[in-house]
Amino acid sequence: MAQHQPRPAPGWSRRSVLGLLGAAPFVAAGAPGFARAASPPTGELEAWIMEVMGRPEFAGGRWGMQIYATDTGRPVYSLNASELFTPGSSFKVFPAGTAFDSLGAAHRFRTRVYRTGPLVKGVLKGDLVLVAGGDLLLSGRVRRDGSLELPEPDHSYDRNEGAGPLPGDPLVEVRKLARQVARRGVRRVEGRVLVDTSLFREGKESLANGMRNVTMSPIMVNDNLVDITVKPGGAAGEPAVLEVSPETPYIRVVNGVTTIAAAASDVRPLTFTDPVDAPDGTHRVTISGDVPLGVQNLFRAYYVPAPARFAGMLFTEALRDEGVRAEAGLTATPDFAALSAHYTHQNELAEHVSPPLPEELKVPVTPR
């Protein structure tokens, strides 16, 4: 039987250790400090680990870990390894590691656009299909130099003080796809603009930030969030001012937020209420609560219930901005298995290639 050769042991850098501890520690606040001794010292690695654990923000916390060398399979550092902890975000290490093992560090996600009919004098006689490839970075996170926007706190943790929209244009990658389609000579789509999310089955999950029944999907534009910045109106009693990003006809945000006096003691928190799916495939939700005068702004992020419709409408609008007449098939229920016969190089009109896998995983794995 063939055997895999052992991989070389990683070089322990300060950055790799900090990243490991950011993802892998199990901490329970309020418990006494390091009550049990670690395994024998391992030099520089142990020093870096102890530096992180000794920071003031972790005072009173409790840690447990066991770190193995990939070449020998033997532990190189151990602390409270036999104890059980609530994993929390450290569980992200397992899907991230699975992705590295299954896909490889050089893997890039590809989001492609195909036509299902001929292009005749600028008219596409068929549908235009955006095929989701699982890319986590269809947003404004990727800077011009290739580095990522990783704000602290992230917009997905909208209730944390200082949270706000991601910097830059949340639709920059969607616009690039639309521009490619236009450059291929498409001026009108006779069929529908569709988003194929059949890469894996969508499902509902609860998140660590307290959100329930959030749709997990292989298409993620702006992390499937609508960012809403709330500013006070001109006087107490007036409606608040809402800034919505990205704006799209798919989602209508109804303003139910009231401006109140700066000294008011009874302040209603910002909440999303009355979500409604309309027969035309669009969605409506109300944001309610109070914003006091003198407050610079408040922030909330809304998870879109139907990522494919969200992406489809945004892509359709981006096409229109490029001079392509098109309509989103928000209520369509196409047979994507049948349509996939058209997913050939000859029918490909646009492609977005993601950064390599290590960059993709920085978003979910970076400590928040």
C-alpha cells in the first residue's frame, strides 16, 4: 500500500503562533489561571504562547491546547489537554484544516457567468447564469494591493461598539463580472439573470453573534449582509436617517427608527421586525428603535434571507450600469442540472478568480 510522505514541520514564526492561539485556545472567563503545569518547555514556541496568554485582556481566563508537529505526529506543546472546554470560535480550525487538506493551499474559488443560448447581434437569446463557486470574498474586502479589510469589530458583529460597514465598494467584484459580460458584446438578455447555488445545498444555521436561522449559501456578496448606518434626524420626534449599503430593489428597509432627546433615559434598541417576502421575489423588513440626538451614528447589519435573489438582483443592476438590458429571475425555479449542460468554455462570458485559500480563510478564522 502506498504511503504518504510526512510533511515538513512548520517553521514557528511569531505570526503563525499568534494566529494559532487566536483560533485554537479554549478560554472560560472567571476560572482561575494556569492551575496545571504545561509539558516540558519547548523554547521559543512556549515563550510566544505564554506572552499571548499573559496579556491583561485574558486575565482570569483558562486555556487548554495540544499542538502537534505535522512531520512526526507528536505533541510539541500541551496545556490542560485532558480537560473539556466549550470550543466557541476555535471550532473554526476544523473546517479550515479540512479545506486545506481537501483543496490545498493554492486553491482559488472561481465564480463564472455562462450564457444558455446564442448571442445574436448583441442579444443573448437565452439566460445569463452566475454560477456560485463558494468564494467568501465577493465584497470590498480585497484591497488593490491584495491585502484584506479585516476591521475589528467586523460588520457581522454589528452589536459590538465601533462596528460599521466594510470600507470600499461592497459590489466591486460583482461590477467586474458585469463589465466582462458587456465587453463580450452582450447588450440585452432575452431570458433571465439567474444565480446557480447548487454547489451545495443551502441551509439555516445559528451564529455565534446571536443570529438565528441565517442562510448558508455558496454565493456570498458582502457576506450576505445589508449594512445599515442609523443617524439622528434634525430634532427629537423626527425619523432617523438611514444609510443602506448595498442598496438594491431586492430588499426594502422600512425606517421605523425615531430620533429622541440626547438626555432620554428610555432608549429602544435597534431591532429588525416584520420581515415579508413579496410575490415578486423581493423582501421587506422594518428596522425599529431610537437614536438619541448627539450620537454620531448607530449600526446594524441584516442577513439576507435569500442570497441567490440578493446576488441576482445586484448582478442585474450592475449589468444595467454597463448598458446591458436584463431582468432578474427572482421568482424563477429553473432546473440547474439541465442548465449546467451549457457551462462550457465556449459559453463562458465572465470569471472572477478569488485570492488563494489562505487569504480566503483569514475572514472566518481571524480572532474577533
